[in-house]
Amino acid sequence: MKLWGGRFTKEENQLVHNFNESLSFDRKFYRQDIEGSIAHVTMLGKQGIVSKKDQEAIVNGLKGILADLESGKLEFTNEHEDIHSFVEANLIQRIGEAGKRLHTGRSRNDQVALDMKLYCWDELGEMDGLVKALLENLLAIMEENLDTYMPGFTHLQKAQPITLAHHIGAYFEMFSRDRSRLHDIRERMDTCPLGAGALAGTTYPLDRDYSAALLGFAGPTRNSIDSVADRDYVIELLSAMSILMMHLSRFSEEIILWNSNEYQFVEIDDAYSTGSSIMPQKKNPDIAELVRGKTGRVYGALVALLTTMKGLPLAYNKDMQEDKELTFDAIDTVKGCLVLFTGMIATMTFHKDVMESSAKNGFTNATDVADYLVGHGVPFRDAHGIVGQLVLRCLERGIALDDLSLEEFRAMSPVFDEDIYESISMRNCVERRNIIGAPGQKAMKQVIETYKKQLLGNN
């Protein structure tokens, strides 16, 4: 008989059972379900709602179930509706009558709310560690490439010279914000729904502060209706993961471009590449492409849950069971992408000479030519026009600005002198930009020190 079967006179239709059950996926948080039950019955024993003898029997029984599940001695069976009924049925089978007291003062509504919150809490911790590992790898690349010159782009057109350290630093900022969002979510979800019951609490003298403390929460939730109806923290998690995946996808897109024959900025290690079944010369950036592709999968989970929740009246509705499969899948997807992406960039080879050559041959120093003119008294708008004419001449001849003779520079403006060549070298173009946030070494070293302290302070 089902846990709720007393009011029914007929057995549940098998198709209904198959459609209604959640054990096939909510078994994923069996550990959190058992931990929550241990905390609940410990509180019941403290309050005298169950006897100490029953409390000890229940706790020992639950610990035995947990150990057997983790060792593989106990397996899940299809006859149970969800993880809660599976655990309780096994408990009763093991310890008898005392097991029937476990659910005193509790509903599956606050139980599943607790399980989901505990699961998300644990996964947030794991994800935070993976993002930190990614940030550490990015920081290592930055420190090694303070003088690796490359073109910076706007509109996918070469714009101004930067360094690889500066470019990677942009992603460090993105993933730092991702990590900050993960921390924010944990702060907002740090309340325990256990004791909210179905929606209106209970007449039993529960000590909700004690239950919350046992489970590591800052305190209990303050409204029993919201406690069981709230999935904001899941939506926030999916939103944070979607933004994180967007950042991984943007980075993957650049790596895919940089790995192409047209760019040749990087070479992805063989361990993170695949070949073609027909073209023997191919070395494909499949990991980067899959990360880019799986981003849509995580977006889909966010939109699906937002859509599920948008029209639900208070309090709990079975629609909310749809929060689990898509969230579990999104979490696994993001964690897998983080691990593989971090491994890929950690083993990637950067072709520094190709990057610098690309920067030199893309007129990325054109703005610096204009700045040179401004420094010699030419109004910026006039300087802009002069440099535009110089670029046209270079395009006609297939050369870079650096290749123009001094006479050709002076033909456009008499203020040009020998020092123009030094002024527009890649090194000077970068190193003269030393305000905080710019690519010059002095500025970048300051930022890197800040990043190091940031990582040390967010263990």
C-alpha cells in the first residue's frame, strides 16, 4: 500500500504509477533524504514526541539504509513512488513499528523541499570548487603571457593590440562573477523548510531551530506556505548556471576560431581533440563545440522551470516535481563542461609568434598613430582622417603601417618624425596603456595580485 493509500479502495493504475512516480530520478538525493530524516527524528526525540528508544532505532536503521545503498547491497525497486517512500518502507521492514513514527510532524511537501535544497546546496559547493580550479588555470595563463601580443577585436575585426594575459583576464572577470553568483544563492537559500508540513506547520511542538542547526542551516524558514511552494533557489541556480555556460560558450567559440587554420593562434592537445572518419588530416575541437552546444540544454532547463512555476497557485502542486530531472541534468552538464574545459585550456599550446604577427598585420596600431599626431598638436578629428588615408595606402600596397617610409608618413603630415616607429611598435602600443584595467604590464600585474588575493580569500 502507498503511504497515502488509506483513503483509497482501489489499487493505483500502473500507467498512473509510471506517470506519477519520481523514484527513477529523485533517488539521486537519497543521501540528503536520509540526512534530513535523521535530523527530523533526532529533533522529535529531543522534544519527547518520540521515545529515545524509537529515536535510536530509527537513526540506526536510517544509517544502515544509507550504508547499504552506498555499498550497493540495497538497490532501488520500481514498486515505490519516490525516494521518501522507498526509505520509509525499507526502514519499517528493518526495524518494525518504530519506523512508522519517522514521519510524525512532517509532510512529503516539506521533506522534498528540504531534500532539493540540501542537494542544491551540496552541488553549489562542488561547482564553486570547479569554477575556482578554472580561475586558477586562467591566472596561470595570464602570468605566463604578460608580453604575448595579439590583436584585440571588435565586430570580429582587428581593433587594437593587447596581450593574451589581458584577453584571458576578461574571462577571469566573467567566471569570477559566476562564482560570486553561486555564493549569493547559497546565502539566500540558507533557511530550513523542515517543519513547514504540508503548508500550515503542525500541532506538534517541533523545535525548528534545532532541526535547522543539525542540518547546517542558519535558521528555519519563516512562512510555511512559502517553504513548500518556493523553488526560487532552483531557478536562481539554473539562471547562474546558464550565465556560466554562456561564458564557457563564448570562450569555446573563440578557441574554435583560434584553433582554425585561418587563425592558428592555438593548438588543442590531442587528448582534447578528435579526428574525422573520412578526412585523415582533421583535428577537431569537439570539446569546445560540445560545451558551446550544451549551453542551450542548460538554458532549456531554466526556461522550463520558469514556465512550470509561473502559473502555480499556493502552496505545493505536483507540477513542481518537474524541477528535479531538468535541474539534475543541468547540474551534471555544467560540472562536466567545467572539468573538460579546464583540462582543455590547461593543456592548450598558444602560438605567440602567430598572435603577434596577426596584431602587426591588422592595423591594430592605427589608433596609436592618431594619438602620436594628437601629441604633436594635431586635432584628433584631423588625425583620424590622416591615419585613415595612411591605412588606405597600406591596403593598396599590402603592407603594414610600420612598413611605410618616413617620407610617406610626412607626405600626409609634416609632424611625423623618426620616433613614429618606436611609438607604434606592439610593445609600446600595449605598455603605454597602464591605467587600471588596461593591458600594460604594470596595470596587469596589479590586477593579477588582486586576483590572487581574491582566490585565496574565497576558499
